Amino acid sequence: MDAVGSVRLGAPGRSWDMLVPLVEVTATGHGRTWSGERFIDTAIGDRMVYRGREAGHDGDWHCTTIRLTDPATALAADITLRTLPGSGFLRSQVRLVNEGSAPIQLESVSSLALGGIVDETGALDGLTLHWADNDWLAECRWRQAAFREHIVSLNRSAHGHEGRGCFERCSQGGWSTGRHLPIAALTDRTGRAWLWQIESSAGWRYETGEREGAAYLALFGPDDAHHQWRHILAPGEEFTTVPAVLVGVEAGGPDAAFGELTAYRRRMRRAHPDHTALPVIYNDYMNTLMGDPTTDKLLPLVEAAGAVGAEVFVIDAGWYDDDAQGWWDAVGAWEPSASRFPGGIQQVLDAIRAHGMTPGLWLEPEVVGVRSPLADTLPPEAFFRRGGLRVTEHGRHHLDLRHPAARAHLDRVVDRIVGDWGVGYLKLDYNINIGPGTETGAESAGAGLLGHHRAHLDWLGSLLDRHPGLVLENCASGGLRMDYAQLGVVQVQSTSDQQDPWRYPPIAAAAATAATPEQAAVWAYPQPHFSLDEIAFSVTGALLGRVHLSGFLDRMSPEQFELVRSGISVYRSIRPEIGSGRPFWPLGLPSWQDTWIAHGLRGSGSTLLTVWRRESAAAGQSGIADRPDQDNSDCAVFIPHLRGYDVHVSTLYPTTAHSDATWAAADGRLTVSLPRPDTAVLLRLTPTPSV
């Protein structure tokens, strides 16, 4: 760090000119010193001067606060960096205070900025950029490209200036991961990696590019250009950015970096017994009742779910639906339907408990349907508004949880469902993208969204304070709000609404990049019309995450039912290892149409590995095709952390796939054989030192 609070990360001996200011701020009237698409080289950032530092501890965390100030505006910046001894991660947040006499309108503030990233030769040609696209039904789709494919060499010496562009990704509206994950990385050819994560549900953006012959990185929450975020800081007022974390590893590439990020996520989140208990969840929705629950339909499923080994039974959408016109635009009161449950919903909840399971319910708390009476009885200020008009999206209004009436309404709903009905699991969905946010007075829409987001996190925390055993699942049409602002508070994350079992494996395998394995809910929806291979394929994919079981188990043959039950039994036997295992991908992060996919968890005593062979999805088909096997029944999987060991390989599930696996200790190669297409297998690899 120098006098203007800059940092560098890269090869030793590089020029100080490679640095970027430790905090970058744009404000109305104070833009950038070099105009373009980049949000670095800001006038305020350039003027910041160092005025002190403090170091201390917050429990096990080591904290360093670097204090800067801008002499022109008297804007003070405190950058707080947090880490744990021996870890490879650093968490950063910036607090701004207006110590001047005039208001300052902020337009962007970095949570973390650094420069000096170079490859092993001190250049940029050996850097690779990794990022993840995210969409409904197609989450966690990782891509990679050479850094120079996106940031071309411009010959700065011939022009006297840096480029104006960068590689950037950002969110839009209320779905924080509706386009991309707020996670990306740079790696070099020696295995060094720089991996970052932004923790925001209310707007985020990252950028990387070239500056003075090195790569730089800047991580932001919401800004004016992308999220309509502006924040007026009156004299004496302060603003704190969303957190961001940077992981750095010297070897091991993305796998090692994601291992460190997983360790960080486990340390930063709210403690909860669910993180180690990992009860098996049955949910009636996916490819089963699909939002049409009734007492008569649920009771057979409850009995079958209890018998197969489920420990939580969730009644998903539709339990409140008594409207002849449909429930979508009438939700909000969250009262049980009398026609669907003539004996009362408590009859079904009691049956769930009688079969040894915790009852759960689906809610979409942040919305009120346009036809709901609550749309008229709650104050207008309790809803999102822009330009003085209430915002409507897909037949719904959006509550602003900063308003006491909105929060009081939801508190009454949850305290009734949890406190009076005895529900112990809530699936909280979020099925609209409300756009840039809400305007209150002079507040910008983006600032309103950030204010609601922070109030929403506070509300979630208050539910857990009042009901400590309650388990909360975060869902947004699957994985469209899959960020660690949410996951730092809630226990479970829905990874997708994908209904095609042949297209789920790349999502299931890559889900551990977005959430810890024990928080990543993966659907297993075996059906009575499935073959044994199809049933095993569906179940196997969920076993290294958080099992979300569905399907008409009550209609299965004894052989089919036993195949599902045995898979759940295997999961219950390995789940103590899931909450401490570090994820890795020996075939690389999966592409959408990969035939072979592999995802593992590295534990202290053994390694768990799931391998899929899914030729139907790779061929663009849905379902298993009747065709002769081709010459691709074997796949070589390299596992570097087991190289040099004798390894005992055991098949955990299923035993019906006729899989085989052989180990070569010299190069750490596991050859997996799946003789039939569209099958999968879960293996345990237990090492012993070679003699």
C-alpha cells in the first residue's frame, strides 16, 4: 500500500504504476480522469490520501481498516479488510462518510479494487478469464476464454493512454443472478488463481481489464449507469458498500480457489444446525403436483415420502388457492384453501409429523397479487413505486420491507404458520424481476432496491431469531437470486426449476460454485414410468448436494421404490462428509452439452465422486434413446490430490448401472466405465500411501 491507499497483487518487482486506488468513487460533478466504460480512474479515487490504519480482531477474524480522505470534498473512506489466519481469502467493505459541508451524490463505489495481476511471466498472455452465465432452467453455466480474447493489446506506448473498455458483467433488477453469477476468476498456466464474489441482491457489477501492462479488478454493488442507483450523502451521513471477497491461491487453479471460497462461505454465514443435520427434503412440486395440492393427493405422497427416508415434507405452491380465476395474481394473505383441505390443512401437517417428518410450506412473501384484498388495505407506501405510481409486474405488486405495515403483515403470516401451525421449513420464492427498484421522495430507484434488500435480510434474520429451529430455503424461479447476501442468512438454496433430468447434471455439478454443497438443493424426481436406469440417474445427481426429492413415489413398484430408498439411505450415510468437503471438478467445470461430467467432494479421509454419462442431452434429445452403445463407455478422470496413493474405489450408488472403475496411482487417473448411456454413479475413493 502507498500514500493513496493502493494495493497490488502479482509478480514481485512490478512498477507502482500498475496500481489502482484502493477505493474508486464516482459522484455527480466528480467523474473519471479518463472517460470510457471503466469505473476506475475516478477523480475522487485519484485524490484520496492516506490518513491512518487500525488493526484488530473480531472473534477469529483479523480486521484491518485503512482510512483515506479526499481533500476536495472531505469525503472519508474506511476500507475494512477481514481474513482468517492461514486462509486464502480476503473480505472487503467500504464505508464512506461525508465530513464536508455540502451534499455529495454518489453514483458508484467500489467494494474492492486492485491492480498488478500478471501471469507467471509477468505478462497477460497466459491469463485465462472464467465467468458464469445464469438463466432460468440453465443456471451455473461456466465459460472461459483467454484474457486477450476480451482485452486485446492496444500498444499503449503508441497512444499514451490506457484503453477505454473492459470485460464486465452485472445484474439487472431484483434477480441478482438472472443473467450471470456475481463470481468470476482469473487464472494463469501455473495454477495461480484470483477468484472473486460480490454479495448483493440489489445490484452488482465487476470489471477487469488492462492497466499499465497488468490486469486490474474492480468489484461494485449497484451503480447509476447499470442499476439507477444514486445515493445522496448529506454532511455527516455515511454509506457502506455491499461486501466483496477475493480468493487467491498459488496452485491448483479453479478447484483450489473454489475450495477456499467454500471455506469462506462456511465461516461468514449465520450459524444454524441445518448446516450439519442436512435432513432429506421431499417437495410435492417438481414433475409431481405442480402447484395443485389437495388433501387426497398429498396423503399418499406423505406416507411414501416418510417410508423412503425423507425427513422434511414441503407442500409447495397452491395450498392457499381458493380462487376460481387462479392464484397467481391473488396471493398475499397466505390462508389455507378450504376446498383443497376440507378437513383443514392441519390434517395434512399432522400426517406429515405422524410419519416422522417436519412439515414445510411454500411462500412468496415479497409480492401481493393485483387482485388480492391486501393490494387495497396495505398503505400505498408499503409497495414499490416509481414516478409516483405503484409498480406492477406479471400480475403482482412488490412490498417494500422498509415500511412497518409491510413487515408487520409478513411477521403475522410467518408467526401464524410457524408458531401456530408448527411448520418448521419455509420455501421462500421470488418469481418476478421488479426492475430497478422503488423511488421514495428524492431517493433513486436503485437506492430503494438496496434499502429494501437490506430490510429483507434483516427480516429474514429476525424470523430465525424468533424461531431458531426454522429452516429457510431461498428460491427465485430456481436459482435467479443465488447470492451470498441471501445465503449468508438462509440455510438452503434452490438451484433450478429444470424439469428435464438429462439437462440437470451440469447444473447439479456446478452448483457448488454458487453455494456450499450442503446449501445447494438439487432436485431428484424419479417417476413410476421411469426405467431403473432413469430412476438411478435422477437420484444420483442430488447425492453430493442437498437432496430435494419429488415424484409419485406412491405409485412405484417395490423394485423402483427400493432403488429410491437405497439412494436416500446412501445420502444419509454420507451427509456428515458433505458439510466439510471441498468441491472439485476433475473434468473441468461442465459445459451445457457435455457427455461426461464429474463432480467431487474432497474430504479429510476419502473423496466422493459423481460421474455422469448423458448422451441423450448431449445429442439435444430428451429422454433415453434406443440405440446401440458407442465406443465412449469409458472416461479417464484425473484426480491430482490422490496421485501417488493406492486408492480403494467403492461404488456407493447405484449398483444397477454395472459401472466399473480402475485406478492408476502413478498419474492419478481413474478410468470410469458406464457401459450404458444416460447413467450415473457415485463412488468413494479411499487412499492409502503407496509402498
